[in-house]
Amino acid sequence: MVANILVIDAQGGGIGRQLISELVKKNTRAHILAIGTNATATAQMLKAGADHGATGENPVIVGCRNADYIIGPIGIVIADSMHGEITPAMAVAVGQSRAEKILIPVTSCGNHVVGTGEANLRDYIQEAVRLLTGALGRD
């Protein structure tokens, strides 16, 4: 079975781009769908090697229905986060999805997660990819 991985990002798509690049390097043999809240984010994730891409609220909602794993910055589960790019409907879709969620604790938009320790974004991305590839059985 090929896993469906949904990568969601906003703004410039940098986190999603880095996640997808690392997943491609790990040869996850999964279907990677990149959904950006804007065209720039989507384009960056497609350049990194996503299999397919889409932009906007409805693709997030539909993508969450079919995903086995959802990965992205923690703001994807918080309505109006990421400078307002995450709509309430997007946050609900991610939160209600049966997919396993792997969230990166990014604090730049005023959301802080205690207990995560001090690490840089690169370390968090490596940890997120390690968790996902471990779950896929492809360490």
C-alpha cells in the first residue's frame, strides 16, 4: 500500500519545500500531495518534488479526507494562524481528519508549544521526517 502524505504550508512554502525535499531524499515511495494556502507556497513544494499540488481552502478540505499522514507547521490546526492564511475551515479539516498528524512547532506566528525543547527549524524538519518515515517503515 502506498501512503498518501499531505503537506500543507502557507506564506512562502519554505517549510513544506524542506519537508518534501527531505521526504524525496528518503525515497519514501509515498504519494505526496502539496497544498499551499497560496500559489507561491504550492509552487515551492512542487519544485521540491511533490507528486501533485493544489492551492486554497477546498483542496485542504478534500486532501484531509484522503490523507494517511498530514505534515506541516503547527499553525495548520489553528484558525486564522499564519498571518490569517489558515481559515477556520482548513483548521477544522486538519483537526477532524483521521490522518496521523505530524506538526512542526513554529513560533513565528505567536503559537508556542511547551516541552519541545530548543531546536532550530532544520532540526524540527529532520525530526518530522524521521517520525514519518519511521511510521512508513522506511527509516
